[in-house]
Amino acid sequence: MTRMVPSDASTHPQGDMQLRYRTLLEQVPAIVYTELVDPNAFAGTRITFMSAQAEEILGYPAQAFIDDQTLWDRILHEDDAERVLLESMEADHTGTAFDMEYRMVARDGSIRWFRDVSRLVESEGREYWHGVLIDITGQQQAVQDARDAERRYQSLVETLPAVVFIDAMDRSATNIYTSPQTYDLLGYTVEDWIADPDLWWTLVHPGDAERITAAQERHAELKDHVFDEEYRMIRHDGRVIWVRDIASTVFDDDGVALFAQGLLMDVSARKEAEAVLETSMEREREAAEQLRALDRSRGALLRTLSHDLREPVTAFIGGTNALEQHGQDLSPTERADILAAMRQRAERMNEVISHLLDLDTLGEEVAQTSQREIDLCAVVNQVGSERGLDTSHFQVGCAEALVWADPEAVRAIIGHLLDNADRHAPDAGVRVTVAMKDAGAEIIVEDEGPGIPPGMHDSIFEPFRQGDTEASALGMGVGLAYAQRHAELQGGRIRAEDAPGGGARGIVFLPA
């Protein structure tokens, strides 16, 4: 600060000039002051002029600063007094300009910020500090508010349960800022991101890289496009996690994209829960399908029992009634025919009951006890020979095919497929082909019958499932279920498909 005593205005032209200057100074929106360099003064200077704005801004009349030379020092803010005093002493000693920002306490107790700028000048052989105090309280408050907002934003950003980031709007999405949570989420520090702005690209899981690259390119090219993707990332320790990445683009007033800012959140727990839920739902669907299959089997079983067991019982009743009522009148031939029919029905019933019991007790522990290496060609030819099939009805195409299986189970599989073919095409030929394939061997049994009813290519292997044809009514619908069970117990599988040119084809695969 600098001080000067103003001259009294008079009628002299110079007095008029001083009056105009004084009037001008007192209208400036700042406090103008003058200090006289006076070695006899306590501070080495003495205030000689203070503009009227002092009372408007600080609440003290301008004359109070002239009457009480210690007032200025007393209203300096205690946190700024020492540095202001040191800087003022330095300016007095060197004569250099004084330029500082500091606080003062107004008469009403409020804190005011000022920028104090003064220069040392010489007039009439004396030295004066001419200065101006500019009230910058509003500016300082704005700066403080900005700093407070920045601290609040930083506190919010660094305590969120997510990584906050800012990326450049280039094709590489070069990283500009990443919050400290990156270490907890990915095992990489903020310094790692600074050292390698393209670090993100090296952490995206290879299985998701192509999809995320395409999404990133769309985000870089389209205005107002929100990037919202879920993908896998590889942590520093090698562990794979799922993240949700949400980012939006910030534009300037001219619509130019400045940068993208967003959040990176760990969604691994939700992804794991979704996977467990999907597995549970899949199991539920499988269980429901099994229940439906059981229901179908129950209905088919009831129909089978109704047909295959009631029909023989009806024959027994009819036969016994005929023998009881007309036995004496029947010829030996008629009696023999009735007994033969009853025996045939009894044998059929016994066969039905045996199939039902065997189907329920077929077990893996039994089926595997006699597994050994066998030649499928030899088994196929043996089955054909036992059934008395001649070459006109039974054609075999065979190359050596060795598998590890129970020969009796394989014989049963081939027998059931041949029975099925003979039932649906009794007068047509049957072709059997055996060949090695895919670390195993295939047996293909093909007929020239009516083929497989639509929609039944899989269900025909369920117990008691039969088509609507006349030939289907001749069986129980358990033969192919037997074949499937045997194939599964040998580590193989069986499927059905339409044969080229018509007919059905059963394909059995057994591992080598």
C-alpha cells in the first residue's frame, strides 16, 4: 500500500483539475489509496489518501484510515497478515511494484478478497506509493466453489463401486483418465493406464474382442450414440471377469465430439447367477420333457396292456367256453384248433410280460459284464443265419469293424432292428451295412417299407411308442426302446432317419 496527502482545491485552475481527479477516483469501482514514504512512521509509510469506496466496501470511512494508521494492519486477515507484511517490506526495500491477493475483515465481520496493486512514484522530491484495491471477492468465491465442486466430484468418482474413465474420441479410444478403483477391479493402477493409454484393448477377452471392437467403432462414428456393452476382461492376475461398460460422448457447442466418459462395473456375480438360472431352467425343461415322456409311456403302456393282454384273455375265455359248452360236439380237429389258439395267445401274453419285466430290469452293471472285442460283420452274419434269411431278402455289405461291446447286446440290437423292418415291410428286402467311422463303427439297417411317420424320428425309441399303421398294431412298441437301451449301455447311440428313395433307416454307432 502507498499513501499521499491531496492538495486543497481552490479557485486556481490547478485546484479545479485536482477536484476533477478526486471526483473521478471516488467513482472508480475500487479503493484508491496513496501512502507517503516516511521514515519516521511506524511502518515506514503513512496513509495520506483513501477513496470513499473504502466505506462502501469495508464499512470504514476513508478518514478513519488516515486518522488511525494501524487500522489497515488490524483488519488484515490473520492467515494472510504475515505474508502481506513480508511482501510489503520487500517492495519498500527494493522499490519494485507490489502486487498481491489477500483477505481483509470488513466492519460487519465479512471476509473480503482484494487484489492490491501499487507503484512507487516520486513527486516534488518525495516518494509515494500509489495503489488500488480491487474487490475480487466474487471471483475468489467462484474459484473456491469450483474447487469445492471438483473435490466433491473427485470424492464421488473415487468412492463409486465402479471405475470412472474418460477416453479420447479416436479409433483406439485412447485413455485420458481412469479412477483409482481400477486396481480393485482389474489389478492395474492409475499409473499403469497413464503409461499405456491403449491398455484397455489388451484386457478385453479374445472371445469378445471382435464384437466390442465393432461396438467401439460405432460409438466413435455416431453422434449421441451411447456405448453400453457387457463383455469379459482379463485381470492382472489372469482371472476373467464380466463387466458392464457404459459410456456417452461429450460434444462442444459446435457439435464436435470432445471425449467419451463412462463407468466400468463388475457384473460377474450377476452373470454367474444368470448361468446358474439358465442351467436350472434347462434342467427343469429336461425334467418336464421326461415327465411328458413318462406320461406318453404310461398312456402307451395302458393301450398295450389293453390290447396285448386283454386280447389273449378274451381268447382264453372264448376257448374255454367253447370247450365247456360244445366239447362233446367238437371234432378232434376243432378241439385242437381251439387249444392251439389258446396256446398261441398264452405265448403272446408271456412274451408281453417278459418284455415289460426285462425293459424295467435292463441294467448297465449286467450289460457290461461280458464286453470284449468283437467283429460286427461276424455278428450280423450270424444273426441273419439264425433267422434263416436268404440273400434275396437279406443283403449285407460289410468291412471288418472291431468294437468293444457285449456280443449278446449287439445281437439284440440287430435283432430288434430286423424285427422292426420285417414288421413294416415283410415282403421287401432288408440291407445291412457295417463300416468303421469316427473312432467307432456303424451298423445301418435299411428297409423299403412306408418309412417313419412325420414327427416320430426320435419318439419311436420311447417304450410303447407306435405309429398308426397296421403293422404297428402287431407289436408292443418296445423293440426299438430295447435297441436304444443296449446301444447306450455299450457307450454308443442309435438314431432313425428316412432312407433315400423311401423306407426307414436305423443307424447304430458303437465306439471302437
